[in-house]
Amino acid sequence: MHGLINRTIQSFVRDTRSEALWLEIAKAAELGFDDFEAMLSYDPALTKRALGAVACKLGLPQDALLEDMGTYLVSHKNTEAVRRLLRFGGVDFVEFLHSLDDLPDRARLAVDDLILPQLELRERSAERFTLQVSARQRGFGAVMMGVLRAMADDYGALVLLEYVPEAEGVESIDIQLIEAAFAEGRGFDLGGARDE
Amino acid sequence: MPKVGDLIWGARGMNDMKPMGAVPHDLAELGRLMDAFCPMHVMLDAAGQMVHVGATLQKLRPDAPMVGKTFLEVFELRRPQGVSSMSELMRSAGVKLHLRFYDTPETALKGVLAPLEGGRGAVLNIGFGISLIEGVRDYALVSSDFAATDLAIEMLYLVEAKSAAMEASRKLNLRLQGAMIAAEEQAYTDTLTGLKNRRAMDHVLTRLIERKRGFALMQIDLDFFKAVNDTLGHAAGDHVLQNVARFMVEETRDEDTVARVGGDEFVILFDGLTDREALSRVAARIIERLEVPMPFGEHFCRISASCGTVLSQSYGQPDAGVMLADADMALYASKKAGRAQHSFFSEAMRDVGGDGGPIPAAIAPKHKGARPREERRGEE
């Protein structure tokens, strides 16, 4: 599993809980080191053990943990770069949803060995969408739940999300757009100057 | 998607295009299409005056309406050079133009010009080229300022994504470099005493020779150390070595290199110090300090040391191997003279060598290893 994904697990614990807790988790998961390197690759077994140890220490079910991590990726100040890269996908939430099909390719343009799950948006009506997430490891769908929730906030859109756990290797999320411009949302400055 | 050129040629070949219906046949229609596809275009009349300006281009100078001004008074044409009139500008049709605003910010722009049918002027499309990043920043541009087909947003995305990836790689490199320095440091350190090891000493000696500055090389051999090891054990021996290392470091300067090069053998390199008296004083102080009996448990460890020194200026072209062998010979002279002493190497030592016979430099260190035992037997 790519270091960026493993590093996210570590940063999530460190930024939302504490460095000390991460060190405990690294030990409990028997990683054999304290830090994941973002630009190296790791045996998927390590990722699984790390996630298991985090869920255990935080007392959260795996899906809830993954969703929290998705939210963290978009909303924490230490992962601002991720939020910005996602915001390049579109000027409003619907355009952003449509850009998700390209997300794995976009990610590969920047980091060519980063393999993200295939995403496919099905448009059922102007306000109803289904996002299908196909990956070798299940769990990405739950992460996308968190990402979508946080991105909707970011755009100021009001949405209802429903997670449909795996069926035949595909996880899906039903998305219902209640109001595209419900709140102000956060700013997004193309030039990268301070937002908001 | 139609390009500027298509529209212009479409206008020129209007009669042929008629069946398609929507071909622009007047400038207003052309302007409308250009607004949709090329928000940074400008239309010039025959005199070179700007008659229609795309919204994004005008956004770069929000307080100075461009319509009514001549193109060449607002934009400086950097390439091709020497263009100062509309007629000259018209001759650069189809060529890549390098432009710049006359006033600040002097954003660099790229452009291409296509003439209008019947000498009615020209249309120019303008873009940021590589100054896109500064442009977006300086003028606070947003997605809707670019045509949907413009790759500007994708380029901005890529620049940010690549910067983030590079930053992560840079951090990894820094950490790897730190680990490498630590590993090198370890490879150059004698772990028992914290002194430099043989490898490090060889390294420093080579550097000193290359730098062609004067320096001194002192070999130090502990006397009676083996007796400590044999009677009180290795722990006592280690204790002694650590003390000796500390004395040597304390009695030398920061710029000197103190190395443990064998079991009880040390080399000190004195960078820039070649004064015989000063060197003799350092040797005497070291010997004096390590002769003070060192308590270990209920015992005292008693040792001494013999030293031999060579100076780089004694050689036309100093050689590390020769200097070490000569220093060893001087050290052997100290041993012969009754130990606990310091000697400088002199050519005369080559002739008297070990027991009167010359010692070939290359095998001198081997002889030395066998020596202390014999000497101790004579003494005890």
C-alpha cells in the first residue's frame, strides 16, 4: 500500500489525537518503526494491522474510523493540500462529483505509483447520484463517505449521504443534493493565496 | 471546438460555409463567439485601436478600459522586435507573439494574431503561457475566467500536486540524509571510547596531506596495558581505555584528531601544529595523566605510554604509510629508551631500527605487536 495512504493513518492519529497515542499504536501493530514515509511503499498487511490497532485504541468500528479519516483528509489544516487538489475538480459540488471519475488518473499524474480505487458517478436525476467505489481492499468507500461529507461542507452544499456496503466488490454511496448553495462554504483561491 | 483561425477563415470563405447556417458574418457575432471561447481575445480595427476586449483580458486592468486605446500603447511587443505600427503588426499574423504590459505588473503574455477579411483589422488571442501561476495570483483569477476547454486549471492542479509530491520527497531525502550522516558517523567512531577509528584517521590524514599545511602525527602505545587486561580482566581494560581516551581529548585541541587505531594503540593528528616543544609538552602531559593509578573496584590500574611523533615538513612529499611507519619507529625508540617517553622521528632511527638492525617500514607494525610481551618479561 502506498506510503501516502499509510502516512494518512498516522497523521490522522497524530493530528486528531496525539503523537504519544500513535507511538502506542505503532507498537501494538508491530510495525517495527515509528513513522510511515509518504513516498515509500509498504506491505498491505502493515496497513491492515495499523488500521486494526487504531480502531481498537480509539474504540471505533472500522467503517466509522475510515469515514473520520476521509473527513480529516479534507478538513484538517495539515492536509490543506488535499482539499485544494480536490477543489480543482470543479467550481461547485455537482461539478466536483463529476470530476471524481478522473480522480485516480489525476492522482497518478502527480504520484505515478499511487493507485486509488476506481470511482464512477451514476447520475440518477439532477439531485440524485450514486458513487461506486471499486478497489481490491474494501474500506475506500467509507473513506469517500467522509471525503464527500467534508467536501459538501467545503462547497457549502447540503447533501444526504448513504453508505451501501460492499456488494460484489463494489461499495457505493447514494448522494442526494438538497441544496447546492446552502451555506457560504470555504473559499478557494486558484492562485493558492490564503483562502477565506 | 472551433479555433480562432477557423472562425476567421470561415468568415473569409463565407459563401462556401453558407449551408452550415451559423457562420458569423459580422463582427458583433464574431465578438460574441470569441467571448465564449477565448475570454482573453482582443479585436482591433484597421488603425490598431482596440474595439472589443474579452472579459478576462480586461480583468487584468480593471481600472483602465482598453477599448478605444491602441493595442501597441498598452502592450509592448517583445517578439518579433521592432514592431511599432499597425501595418507592421499585421505582418506578424500567425506568428507566436511575446507581449508584455507597459505598466506594472508587467505580466508576460503570449499571443497570436489573425487578420480580418477586407483590411477591417485583426483579432488577437492572448494567453499567459508559463506566467499562468503569477497571473492567477496577481489578478485573483477564478475558474470561470478561463474557457472550459482551457487547460489552465489542469496546469494549476498539476503544479500544486507536483509541489506537494516534491515536498514529501524532499522531506524523505532529508531524513535519509540524516540517517546516512549518522551511519557514517558510526562507521568512523570507535564505539568503546567514542574516539575516531582507524578508517576515520586514514581519512583525516589523507586530507591533511592533500591540504599541504603543516601537521604532526603522534603514535601512542600504552605500556603495561596487557598486564591490566590479563590480571584484572577486560572490564578493567575497557575502563582504562575510556579514561585514556578522555585524557587525550582533554589534552588536545578541538581541531586535532584523536583516534584509537588498535587495541591499545592511538594516533593523534595535530592540524597546523608542528612546534616540537609544544608537541613534547602535550605528550608529556598525556603520559603524566595516564600514569596516575586509576581505581577499578578495589584495585588500581597502573599504566604508562610511549609516544613517537613525525612532522609533515620533514618530507618533501608526505606519504601516509611512510609517516605512520616512521612515527612507529620513533615510538619504538621511546620504548627502547625505557618507556614513558616521547621521541621525534629522525633519519638515524632507520639505521638502528629494532635490535640494532633496520626494520622495513612495511612490517614494522607487526614487530611491534610482539614486542611488549618480551619487554614486560624483562621488567617483571
